[in-house]
Amino acid sequence: AEHDDLTGLYNRRALVAHLTERLAPGSPGPVAVLYLDLDRLKPINDYLGHTAGDWFIRVFAQRIRVCAGSQAMIARLGGDEFVVIPDQAMSTGTAESFARRLGTMLRERLAIGGHMITRTVSIGLAVGMPGRDNSTDLLRRADEAVLTAKRGGGNQVALSTDDMSLKSAFRNDIELHLQGDIDSEALLLHYLPEVDLWTGAIVAAEALVRWRHPIWGLLLPDSFIGVAESTNLAGELGRWVMRSACAEFSRWRANGVGQSAVLRINVSPIQLITRGFVRSVADTIEEFGIDGGSVCLEITERAVVHDIETTRKTLHELKEVGVQIAIDDFGTGYAVLSHLKSLPVDMLKIDTGFVRDLGTNAGDLAIVRAIIGLAEAFGLQLVAEGVETPAAALTLMQHGCHRAQGFLLSRPVPGNAMEALLAARWMPMPFLADREALSLGAI
């Protein structure tokens, strides 16, 4: 058996098997483990009875499911202890932020036996690397960290002692080796397909950088982009991504593949305000024989407001080159709204935080509908990020957004696999078999 009888969550056996697989050599890392321990459950059992306590545990387990995301590994280890392993690789800093958000979300009041009850949660965090750590030690470190959080009064996140030292060592090592590994074979690109949900057509490929580190394994950008930005390497790394992605895209087209697809490339705030950036983009697409309209540069809301006047000027110059512009992770900030009408933007990409639980979360649906209305008012294209469930995909289609990315459709894949997907032109979507039943009025 792999499931807990009381909550339906995974049990320890399933958790260890999953974590062992995540820590296998060659798997993406780092891997974050969050050990959750409810604060002050005993008064519920003492005053309302164990039946009420069990009911609270079941309801709380459902809250974890909603807050942590449908793709996370969530297990109950017994009593009031749970473990969450996010499905995506996370650096220690990102995992800490995730844990704090999760703790805040789990403080919502719950109705138990006619009483409105709020309970906080202590969270212990440990982060491991594939090929180096094992499941037993990583769970032990997370367990020790949650005890630290408890001793500190509860309602907090504690990082394991090993991880505090590791966090410093990791950053120092990244900073030391990143510059030397740019332009080397240590960096590579994976691509996240973008799909038309209605037809199954693959319409775009988003280039995502990876670092094959000799010690830490395959690192996702979250692990080293911050270091690149703080050590003035963001421009150099961005140029490598731009040239490598355009070179590969050009090869695909020379092979007769992806003629109507768009190549999406992420651009950092620092790149946008760097002298010569526009010229570099123009020279690169000309060198590889790519028409500007087939390239879309993705910028975040943070990049837009970082230096609004310089950014506005740069975006207008990029439009003269012919490339498309998309605002990535849209909806996570409000400052960009006042500038949207003056920016030469072609597309909005709805942030995954509003998409992941569509179909079950009315608040997220309200926000997504507002963004769809905004895009329609400004005549902008729209893409939803983080589509992980058929319910989310169908909800998006019902409300007029039919372009999407997400693990339901495909995880990021190496260049040769992306070329094969583009050659196939479309992907089957059996999970949307009932899409013909949708009202077509909004699509």
C-alpha cells in the first residue's frame, strides 16, 4: 500500500521511493524537502475529541494539496506530520520562499464541529542534490530542522544546519565556476513546448538554460541566474542563450522543421538596460538567417518597471528589429498595468500561480478572466503557463485562452526532442477528449 488510510495522501514508503528516484544521479536538482508539523493539535483532541482531531487532519491534508500544488509529492508520516516535495527543482533560497508562502496559506481558518479553528504549522527545510544525497539523510535533516522550528515557538520555517552551510558553499562554488563555464559545453538548452489546446498544434518553443555542473549535477536556472545577475554575468549568459537558441532554431528550419513556430527567449532586466543589447539581437538573428517575427523575447514585469524609461525605449527599438515582445509571469505585479498601453507588447503570459488550480479555485478564475479581458482590450495574444491538469486546460479554453504551456502537455525537453515534436507538428491530447462539448462562443 502506498497511501495513508486517514487522508489518502502518500505514506512513508511511497515518499521514500519518490525521493530516491528524485535523488538518482542525472536527475534535475536541487531537490527540496519540507517537513510539516502542525502546531498545537493536542487541544483539539483534548477538548473536541479524537474524531474532531482526525477530521481536522483530513481537512488540513486537503489544504496542503491545494496550496502545494497538484504535482507535488505530499505524504503523511503519521500523527500531525507531513512531508511536501515540490515537483520542480529549487535552490535553497527559492525553497525557503516557497515554504514561507505555504506556511502562510495553511493558516486559513477551518470549520471543525461548529468551531472555526486556526492552526499554524512549523516547517523544516532540507535541500539535496541528485547523485550526492540519499533519501534517509535528507529526511533526517528536514526532521531535525522542524524540531528547531518547534523549539523556536512554532509557526516558522527552519533550515537544517547542514543546509545553512551548504547554501553558502553552493553560492561560492557557483560564483567561482559560472564565468568559466559560459561558452563551454557545460551549458545546454532545453525547450518547453507551447501548444494550441484546441488543435494540439505545437506553436512555439521556449528556450531554457541548464548547467551541467561537475559537482552539483544538472542545475536549473533558478539555481544560478541570481548569481549571474549579482556578479555582472547576466549579459554574458544572456548572449550565450540568445546565440545558442537561434543557432539551434536555424538548424531545425534548415531541416524543414518548425517553419511556422516561434522561438521564445527569456531576457533579464539587466540585459534590457545594457548598451548594445538591441544591436546584439539584430546581429544574431541576421547571422542565423531568422526573420525577426519568428523570435519572441520574454520579459518579466520586474524587468519592465526596473527602469521604465530605458525599458520603453529599448522595447520600441526591438520592435523596429522585428522581434515579438511578451510579458512573462503576468499578474504577479501591478506596477506594469499603468504602463501597458505605452509599451509595444505583443503577448501576455499568465503566471502559473493563477493557472495551476484553475477548475477548483474561484479566486484564480476571477484573476485569469480579468487578464483575458485585459488582453482582449489591448489586442494582445495570450498564453497560460503552468497548465498541470485537464480541468485547468478546459477552463482556459472555456474562457478564451487556448495557448498553453505546462507539465500536462510536456516538460522541458532537449533540443533533439523539441525538433522531433516540431516535426510531428502536433501532439495528441486524450485528456481533452471532451473539449468538443465546450461552448465555442469564447474560443
